[in-house]
Amino acid sequence: MGKMYISVKKMNPEHIDSIVEIERAVFPTPWSENSFYQEIQSVYSQSFVAVMQRADSEKVVGYLSACCVYEECTINRIACHYHYRNKGIGSMLLEHLIRHAHIHGAKIFPLEVRESNRAAVALYEKFGFVRVGARKRYYTGPPEDALVMVLYGGKITGMSAREPEAHKGLT
């Protein structure tokens, strides 16, 4: 496998089929196709895709959806295709959102995450998110508590050595 180039783009209707495919593979209670169409039509939505580019083709390998109102930007969904996990794509998407939303005034970034999702919790902690509470039996299929995590200030910690957030070469 040669070098892959990943870019982050604004989510649009042509990405929805690929997003729903990832959504159904990753989440036990996936969002519907219509939910993603509503997201991209909302004036409050900040939704992005990570696209792998090779020669003349591109493939959606991850996505992030958030709702930003004034200084708060709630992260609703973030996922990567199973074959492209542990390659920094989730970090790229999260960094892109935080930088973009911070420029537009966001200072607080809350989210909920399954208590058992150690990889996601570690990702959020790497970015400076802190645990502020829990929601009992928040998730279904299977029932599980959610950790409530928040990034305050919209400043990304420990990320200065990273490549630019919009493009990254992966091998």
C-alpha cells in the first residue's frame, strides 16, 4: 500500500452514503441518513469528513458532526472507518473542528462518550478535555453510562508538533 493523503473537508450531501456506512458499522444505535442531511442543512452544524485521496479517487474514511451556538460547540459524532483507525484521522477531525470553531468564537466544547470507549476517552484527554460528570444509562444497545467531558477555552494542548490539520500523508 502506497502513501495515502488525508484531507478534511466540509461535509456535504455527496458524502452521506459513505458516512452512513461507517455509522452503521461503528455505532450500536446509528443515526439515520436523514439525520445527517438535517445536520448539514442546520446553520449551527459544523460537520466535516476526512477524505483519503489517491490518484483520481477519494474515499470518506471518517467524519465529525458538531453543533455550535455562540461560545459552545457540542461534539455530537466522531467516527473513523475500521480499516483506517489508529492513523490519526480522529485527531485530524477533532483538531480541525476545534481550530475552526475557536476562530468563530467557541470557547466550550462538551461531549458525551461511552464509559467503555477507552480509545475515544484517551483521544479527548490528549486534546485537553476533562471529565466533568456522568449520565447514568445514557446509551442504549447495550445500556451504558456516558462520561461528560469538556474542553474549556478552545485551545489545543500538546498538538504543536503535528502536521497542518487539513492535510496529512499516511503510510
